[in-house]
Amino acid sequence: MEMRAIEYIEDIGEDLTHKIPPIAFSLSDSVLHSHCSSCFHPLNNPNKFPPLHPNTNTPIDPNSIPNIFYCSQICSSLDSHTHFFSGEFHLFSIIQSQPNILNTTTTTDIRTALRLLFFFEKFGFLSINGRICGLLSNIEKFENEDDDDEEDEILGRIKEGGRLMEMARRMRDGGVRGVYELKEDNLVEEIVLGQVLMNSVEVQGYEDCYLGNAIYGPNFSWINHSCSPNACYRFLLSGSELVKEYDDSKLRIEAAGDETVLKTWVCDESKFNNAGICGYGPRMVVRSTKPIKKGEEVCITYTDLLQPTAIRRSELWSKYRFYCCCLRCSLSPPTYIDNLLQESASVHLKESKTFSTEAYEELADRMDDIISDYLSVGNPKSCCEKLENILNGFKEEQLKEEPSQQNFKLHPLHHLSINAYITLASAYKIRANNLSAFHSEIDDHISEVFELSKISAAYYILLAGVTHHLFLSESSLIPVAAHFWINAGESLLNLVRSLTPKTAVLNSSSKISNKCRSKCMLMDRLDYDLGSYISRSKPRRLDFIDISSSFLACVSNIMPTIWHFLINTHHHCYFKYIKDPIDFSLLGIISSTKLIEAQTLLGTTDSSCVHRRCIIFEDTGGGGGVDKQRSNIAQLGIHCLLYGEFLASICYSSDCYLNKYVRNLLFDNRWI
């Protein structure tokens, strides 16, 4: 099955669907006691509400079993019925009485499947061609394949989850199996859990926090994958008020594919819509990231697009059991972005030589182990040392016992380098925060906190610059680029705050921003709401060209001074290869400016456009040096935040949570 555009979508950043409500959803185990299980909003302790008992309509005792909570009485009344009658309540009871019965570390998928099965049996949806409610379950593929460790793990999750679902539903029915279930042991439960594993998506909240899983109907679930997608999606977590909100948005995509499934879905869709689905929970909107022709298939991504082809295909096969043959995966020679993501360092670093496939695989495994240990054990200092030793170069004999004198380095845009930047930026930030929390008044430690914060900011900027370069050749990376530019901007503003003595605080942000506002079209946006700033007299793709060009021109002027300041005291030598984190032309890589000029998917711009560059403030000696340094860092941070906000407005909308987060950062007096 697939979804196609029913009209020409001429611009990027266009909504393709209305606000799609979920069929079923469940909050992640890790946030069960901190977020509302109905609307996913954070709980305002002590004002949290337990579920209502279905027989008495009174709150149950939250101390009776590990349970869920709601942010309001409204959310409790909306979700309590499903919580009890799906068997979710009884699943918690089983796990409490038999703690060792669960081999997996989370119940999120199992609880989502219980809620989905409750929805199916409540409204009488049937199984057609291996689908229930149009949703595919691949359980047959897992059962019919030859034994393999990975396959056994996935099939094991389905079998174990199906058994727990059956136990919970039997307890719900008073110990008697429900009439809906087939004679085969747990077959229906296993099929529905397979549907959840195949079709559910992770709901992301503020600051990219994983909140839980949700599964949507065919209008979303039939959208196929591409490694060069033309659409993305966003979540709406607007609380219980969204239940009453009328959405008259037009659906601009339609289903195509198997005629039998389509005919069945036409019959089911009326029942589906009349049932009202959940009527609450995290809603979703699909949005264009490229122009889409009428009749063209609409695709999103199911995997990390910053990985090379072989890894993407492996991950897609592991989870979804299909071999990706999209244009990006099929091109030979590889696309520009895939060539960079998997290319050896020898092309760009003269003292480095190509290393063997075996050494590369060993290196990848070692990096995975380091990152996994960091995430599980939580030793950021050890993680930083190990990852930077790899980035700084290694001899093949360090990975295997064969003698070798060759020195190998990963180039800055290799996918392993990008994975390392993500971890290092986070690890240095955590080290700085931990040290600051325990030694906030000791001068030596304050200095160390500042140095750790500088290194963290450097990695965030490098990560944003690398991603931006790749994004300019593959515009579907726009959501990733938006997040990384915002992270970079936030790290720089935190650095500005740490540069400020407690007795020297600027009166307002105008002392920083006014000095360059007249020089830069991007800085003008501080005085405007995002929606009113972006020109509606021309397509967003032309706005993108103009603003991206202006952004690169401004940042190129500010960056050298700030980059030198960030890296000049770092004892690791990796940064010496990065002369400019947004311009990799010295490594033989196409400049970002030329990539913008070569854009064909997003349109072109007038070559006579003059960029208004931001000014920088040189420290000429005497007083005021700290203020000038702060001003330059703040300028760069503001630019990063505003550009990330602009990209987020394209892929998510101008009122998305990321843009609200940026506005809070920009007008937070802590860094002023």
C-alpha cells in the first residue's frame, strides 16, 4: 500500500493531512510517573490524578499497584475506561505479583498492543489479507525464516508479549478467555503486537524527549519509507482541549495499492471515523519537505538518514523486513551524501591512509561499545577519552594484532565521526553540569567547568556544520539540521552566561543584538513573530535560499574568531584538522555556498542578491574585552537559534514546540 498526492504540492512546508488522531498509544515506562498518560504533558505535582475505577467511578488508590497518572480530571475520565478494559491495568497487576515474568525491559509496546486490540474488538474490525484495520503485521515472515539470533530476538518479543497480553485479557474477563480470541494460542495478541512493532512511531516531546508510542490509521501508516523522503511529520501535544477542536484541514493525499485492501478499507473507514478513534492523545500532521507532483508517492523516513546505505538497509530489514530500493540507495556511484558518510579519511587527510574492511568493522564495533557503555554506565569522562583517541587517529595494530605503522583517521563527515560528535557534545555538557553542581563556588572548578562547556559547544557547532553541509545536498535532512542548529545556539548562550561575572550583567539583550541587527536580515527576526516574518509573496523554498545564503555569509564572518576561542585550549589534536566547522573546502569537500547555488529541488535565487554580513567586535585591549567576547559568542548563538527556528518552521510549522523553545531561550534573562 502507498499514499499519493492528489494535487500538486508546489512548496516545502505544506501540511498534507489534517490533525490525525491515534488509534492507540501508551506512555513510555520511563515517564509513567512524570507525564500524563492521556495527553503526554508533564505532571504538575502534587496535582496528579489516578485512573477512575470503572465500576465506582472513583479514583483508585495509587499505592495499590504501580499505575499511571493524569494531569487533570478530564484526562483521567477520557482514558480510564481504556486503561481498565484493554487489560493494561491487569498487566501492571500481573507484573507486580510476578516481577520475573517480564524478560524485556519495557512494557510500552505490549500496552500499546492491548489498547489497539481493545479498539479492534470494540468496533468489530476484521482481518483481511493479513491486515486488521488496514494495518500490516509481519509475524509470518519472522516465523517462516531460518533461525537467526536477531530474528529469534524479535520473534521472542512477539511471543512473550502475546503471552502477557493473553494473561492480562483473561484476568480482565474474570479468568475466562474472551470470545474474540481464536483457538490458536495467543494468535490474535501476537498479530496485533506485530502490528504495533511494524506501524507504531515514537512520540517525541520537548527537547526531543521520547515520551511513548502511538499507532495511527492507514492515512499515516500506509505512507512508505524512502531514504530521500519528500515529507516528515510532527506531533501535537495540546492537552485535553484538542479533543473539542474542530479540524477542517483538507487531506491532500490518497491511498493506492492492493484493490482488495482498498475496497475493504473503504468499508472500514466509515466505521473507523464514526468510532471517533481515541478522540484524544498525541495527534500527527504530515508535512512536505520538497515540492510533490500530483500523483507522486508521498514518503517519510523510517530510519536515521545520517547513516550510509548498508547500515540503513540493515536496520530497515531488521525491523520491517524489507530491502530498501529507493533512488538514494540504488544509485551507482553513490550519492554525494552517501559517498561522504562512508568514505575513508585518506581522500581528505594526507597523513592518513585507507584502512582494511576488517579494521573498519572492528572500529565501528568499538565505537558502538563505547557509546553503549556510556549510555548504560554513565561515565562521561571515560567516554570522552576513548572516543577522542579514536578521532585523533589510530594504528591498525591497535585494532588487531597484525603489525602496521599506518595511521588512520576518520574524516569529519564520516558517519562514525558524526556519531562520535553527538555523544561527545552530550558527554562534555554532562561533565560540566556535574562539576558545576558539586563545586559551584571553587575557582579552580569554575575554570574547569568553563573549559568543558567550551568543548561541548565546539562539538555542537561542528555537528551542526557537518549536518548542514549534508543537508544542502539532501533537503530531507531539514528536521535533523533544525535540531542541531538549535542545540549549537543553546550551548553558545550557556557559554555566554558562564562568561558573565555575577556583578557584571548587561541591562538587556539589545546591547548585543542591536549592534548587528541593521547589518543582517536574519537578526531582524528578533522583532517579529516567525509566521509574519517569512515572506508570503514568494514560495518558502525561495525564502530558504535567501535566508540560508544570508545565514552562511553572516556566520562565516563570525565563526573564525569564535572557533579559535573554543578550541585553543583543548589538549586533543582532532580539532586542528577543522579550520572552519562550516566550510570543509580545505579538505577537498565542496563548499556549502556552492551547494546552495547548486540547489535544484528547493529552487534558485537571484545571483545579484547582496548579503548583509554581521559585524564582529574585536578585542583591542583595555577594558571591555569580556563584553566584546560575550557579544561575539552571543551573536553566533542567536544566529544558530534563529536559523534552527526557521528550518523548524518549514518542517514542523511556525508554532511548533521547537520554535517556542527557541523563543524561551532567546528571551531568557539568565544569559543576558
